[in-house]
Amino acid sequence: MLKQVDVYYDGWGEHWRWGSLVLSTTITGRPLIAFEYSDEARKRGLELSALTLPLAGPKLRKDFPEHQMGLPGPVYDSLPDGWGMLLMDRLFKRRGLNPARIGPLERLTHIGPHAMGAMSFEPATTGISEPTEEIPLTQLAVEIQDVLSGEGGEFLQRLLLIGGSPHGARPKALLYRNAGQGTFTTADAPGLEAWLVKFPAQNEHPEVCAIETVYAQCLRECGISTPDTEYFDLPNGQAAFASKRFDRQQRMRVPMQSLAAFTQADFRNPGALDYVSFLRATGFCTNDVREKARAFERAVFNIVFNNRDDHPKNFAYTMSATGHWKLAPAYDVTFCEGPAGYHQMDVMGEALHIDRKRLLSLGMEEAELSAQTAAYMIDNMCHVASSFTASAEHLLPGRITPDTLRTVQQRIDDNIRLLR
């Protein structure tokens, strides 16, 4: 069993050891992971996890939450969940290994330099060659369906390399796009843009890609930052949704961390955080009241547009080259009914029927907004949302079924009535 993994910071063209993870065992024989900052990290004074893992503190840190596999938040953020973990487990099985016996340190070595954000891990697993070919989205969709329907074939290793690190349940691939030609490749090169491409999950209607595309456009109409996006029709009734990655800029890696990593909240547990916690964490991380206002905008959008998959892994922060944190562009924003119809994060104690009074209180008490400003944000987003169906039919005619459009618009209209 692997005993140590070194964690490197690769943000903004740099490369230096941030710290080390060391595995030991408890009296009962259970594994215990300890983390130690490197001397260089302490010397540089770069805070990547100021809330739960500040530089000032004991030499060895341990007892990290079980829901983080015993890892520090920023490190756990580098591991995939859902689709990426499925790929990793399938590959282990093909090699005759029991995935349940593969520890988090071994999993980090399989991620190596391919993590989202700006961390890499050494030693990296050897014997895995980098894919370098151009790959049509049509072929990629077929390979993904092969994995979803069985154990995966000869392309499993390639899928792990290009889709094994992103978060979320839907199949994904990290690709590089030639903007002029509109083609995708698996290898980075000068002039290419880093994109994330998502496909429908098993038994999921391809319209989910169109819905997320329309939601991205609605975010822009509401003045909320979101990456460039594009919708793709694929053969056999399939589809894909692509978004430009915000953790890559000019071929450099941008440090990022999810709200879940920053707070150590268990994103799989509905109610682990609320929107008050989100706004307060944003203020602590960014030290900028303007970012708290932007966090409030995200809350309003999710409430109005019925995005109830609003758990702490679906919000993030990015760090500039000068070390300043800000709220990351909105991502994974789409229509979702939520667990039993509830939001994952509540607003002032309410997670089902959120009314105007609660949203105004959130904006004034936590985002430090005037009543007039908070009310304007709410009313503006309600106005955009009221014509969701028309926007969808204009942007992607025929891609979303009439029944689904009626359902989405009905939920939105119900939310708007509570916010009038």
C-alpha cells in the first residue's frame, strides 16, 4: 500500500511542492492520513485553504472528515466523483484489483497531473500513455455508452485520462478545441482552448444538454458570469453540452476550490450548508463584499429557475495570479427538482417554498445590499425566467420536448409567484 504522496502547486505556471500526505494506521488497523505543509509553502505564504487548513498551525494535520476519504478539502477536490470514480473503478477491476481496497493515495496517483484546478500528485501512475489524437464527439459518445452499458472496452483507459477528474454524475471529457475548425483533440497544443464536454447519463433524455445550454444563456441575460458554452447535435438522437474551462487560462492552470472543499461540508448530505453559510464563506474566502453580492445573485437565480441541485460542490472559487480569490463562474446550473423537491441549501430556514421575504433578508443581512438593490435583482431574474419557454424555442427549437418545457415553465412560474 502506498505510504506517501507529494502534492504540488502548479498554478499560473509555477511548480513547487505544497505538502505531503503520509499514510499510517490507527490502533485498530484502520488507515490514517496526515498532511504536512512543505517548508516552501510556509515560506511563500500562499493560503489555498485558509478556513480549514491555514498555514499557521500544527506541523501535522490529521482527522480529516470521512466523507473526504480522510483527505484535506483541496486535495479531495482533486478526486472525481460519479462518472470519474466509475471509470477509475472499472479500470481497477480490469486489472484484477478490488476497488474497495484502493485507498485515496493510490487514486491520487492515477489523477497525477490531470486534476481540475492547479494541483498535481507524485508519484504519478506509470505506464499510462497520454492520448494525442483528434477525437470526434460522435465517437466519444459511443465509447461512453459502452462504459455505461457494461464494463467498458478498449477505450476505458483513454476515457479515464480525458474524463476521470471532473466532478459530477454525468459522463464528461476534458478536451482541447480548435476554435477556428470547431474540432476537438485529446492533447493540448498552442492555440487550442480547454473545454469540458458533457453527455447524457444512462437512461437520460438528450434534451438535458439543450436545457443546460438554455440555462447558461439565461445566466448571461441575468448578468451572471458563466463560461462560453455550446450545444452539439450528435447522430442517433444523441447530444452533448460543452463549456469552456475556467480553471485553464493561456495554457496555465488556475487554482480553484469548491465551496464543499473550502468548508469541508459533505455535499452529498442535503442541508450540509445553507445559503447564509455560502455568502459568509464567500466573504471569508474573497474578503470582498462585491463577491457576496454575486453569491446572492447565484442564490436568487437558483431559486427562481428551480435549480435545486444547489449543493456545495456546485459553487467554487478561483484564485488570480496575485493570490486573490473570487467567486468562480457559474457552472452545473440547470433545471432540477431536487431531493424530494427540496433545495440542497435552504434560504433562511426554508428549502421548499422560498418566498420574497426570505430572499430579501438574505440579501440585506448577509450580502449587505439595500432593500432596493436586492429587490431589483429578484425582479430582474423573475422577468428573464418568465419567458424561459420562448428563449428555449428561439435558441434551440425542437430540442426540448413540449412536455418538459411545460414542466420547467410551470415550476418557474410557481417560484415567481412566491417572489412577487
